[in-house]
Amino acid sequence: MDLAALQAFLAIAETGSFSLAAERLHLTQPAVSKRIAVLELQLDVRLFDRLGREVGLTEAGRALLPRAYQIINVLDDTRRALSNLNGEISGRLTLATSHHIGLHRLPPLLRAFTRHYPLVSLDIRFLDSEVAYEEVLHGRAELAVITLAPETRLPVRAVPVWNDPLDFVAASEHPLASNGTVSLADVARHPAVFPGSNTFTHHIVHKLFESQGLTPNIAMSTNYMETIKMMVSIGLAWSVLPLTMLDRQVVRLPLPGIQLSRQLGYIVHTERTLSNAAKAFMLLLDTQPKSLPGEPR
């Protein structure tokens, strides 16, 4: 079974498209089609149903999918284990991270890492934390620096790095900002813009409202914190933002007794061999202060 053909199979299965798979693999579409044709001939099964522009896995394709991941992961694992023997910190490090962490936490670390380890080629993928989790779980990223889930299960291991305080915010002209001290019930009556319902941050905030028997009035949602901040700043809604994002565009809402935070950190797959480059980056993360200057500890 050809490794290149398996990689083409996985790329099509993940993108649902021969053309998108070709772009990902930096190949022509006919080259990808040829690899699949050879693989189907070797296995004597049809792997994809092609209905117009729609591409879906056949029953045989669905059976092959987890095995293909397993084969690719074992080969990658073997390659990393052998490469690690010389002790050199080099090669490719596939790192997934969220846009927020990539903007507000990682820049000084990436600068220090690239200066110390110039032989490492960084492949940084900016993804929602929940998607990055899946990338590590399926072996498509070696390491992910993300908003950690409230609970992480093996084979994924989560390591907290930063405590990330969250504040309720609104525009200065918003009614909530001019009422003095407000309660969570007051906040719940006004429209909010929230991270998507599938995000870890959404669950953290929603759980707070549930604990007081309240339901927030979610009028809009987006997974991009910068977009949320913009919509808050023009008075469309209130929201919850990390303390690192607060400036003159938004004001904090005074809610006595309410303290929210989330954990930012990294995740790895416990059953996979980590490259020397990944271990070096993890060590750099482990030595970070838990809070940034000016943040509550």
C-alpha cells in the first residue's frame, strides 16, 4: 500500500474534494485522481462515490479511514523517534493555535524559539481551539496551544500555561455601562454577542448563567474575539472578553462577586512520540509566568 496514495485518500476524505486535496498536497488534480485509482486497484474496492461535484466515502472508504490514520501516525511516530536519536533540535514542528493566543500570547515565545532553534521549520496553523484539539487527536498537529476544555480525556493530555481572566464588557454608551453596579440578571436582559456554542469559552460563560437560573440573550455569535470586540465597541451588544483585549474601545461592567477565567495551555497526544522540537517548545511554555503583568493571579 503506497504511502502517497494513503495521504491523498485522507486529504480527499477531510476536504470532501479532489481539487482541494490537490491544493493541500501541492499536486495537480489528475495526479491525486491517479493515486486514488491505484489505491482502489490495490484494495479492489471503490473508496469514494463521485456524484457531480460531491465526493463521499463509500462503506469501504469509511472502513479504511481510521486504519489510514493509524498507518500514517505510526510512520510519523517512527520517523520522529529515529530523528530524535541524534539529539538535534531540527525538522518540522506542526503547531496549531487559536487566533487569540497567536495574537496575544505566542509572539514573544515564537521569537525566542526561532532564535534558539533556527533549524526548526515551524508550520503554524491558526484554528479554533476545538478544531485544533481534533488536529492533535488525529495526529495532524504535533502540539496545540489553545483554550483548554473544562475536561480533557486520554489519549490527549492538557497542560495549563496561563490563567486568562474574562471580563463582562460593553460600549461606554451602552445602558449597562451607565447604570452603576449591575447584576447578572440585568446583563441577561440585554442582547449579547457570544463565541459560538461549540467553543470552550461559550460553555464557561453559559455555565455561570445557568448556575443562577438565567439564560443570556444571545443575539449574535462568532468565534473571532476581535470581531466580538468590534461589535461590542459600536454598542450592538455586551460580551465577555479576555482582560488582555481591554482598551478604551470598551468598558468593564461592574458585577460584584463575579470572577470568570479560562485556562490557556497546550495539548499533546500521549500515545505519540514527540519530536525534539516539540519537547523544546513545551519546555518554553512550561517556564512562562501564569499571568501577564497587570493581570490578577
